[in-house]
Amino acid sequence: MHKHCIPIESGGCLCAGGPEYRIRVRGKVYVFEWNRYCGPIFLNRDGGQKMSGITKRHWGAVQAWVNKGKRVGGDGLCVWEAEIVSLGSTINEPE
């Protein structure tokens, strides 16, 4: 488990991070930490915070996973299903 500390103006820090999960989005597996206060923190290969390449599809996949009870399958991947949004379009499609 990695801890990502965010400095707070008062001189303290908020340490976010938590258990690591893997989620497949459009055929590629992404690793993220889940913090119940801060939500997901996507990680790069060296375990640091991934700062680019995360899109609304990634955030939507994690939200769909949370909405379905944060289940993890036997393969170790987060289990999520596409969610229908306004105008009947689907923005999240699990692979």
C-alpha cells in the first residue's frame, strides 16, 4: 500500500491511499489505490501517482465498480458493468 501525502495549509498533511485494485478499461488494466475519503488514486508502473492519461472512462469505470458494491472477481480484477447515462448513450464499456 502506498501513501500519497497532501500538504495542508495548517502544516499537517492528509495521507491518502489504501488497498490496491486492478480494473480493466477498454482492454487495458490499470492499478489504483482506493481511499474511502479521497476515492481512487491511479498509479503508474513504479507505484507513484499517475498524472496523465486518465480520462472520464477511467473515472466512470471506477464509479460503476463502486455502484455495484466494489466486487473483485476471481481473476483479481474489479467487476463493473456499463452504466447508461442521459440520452441513452453508454460511456463506460467494460472489456
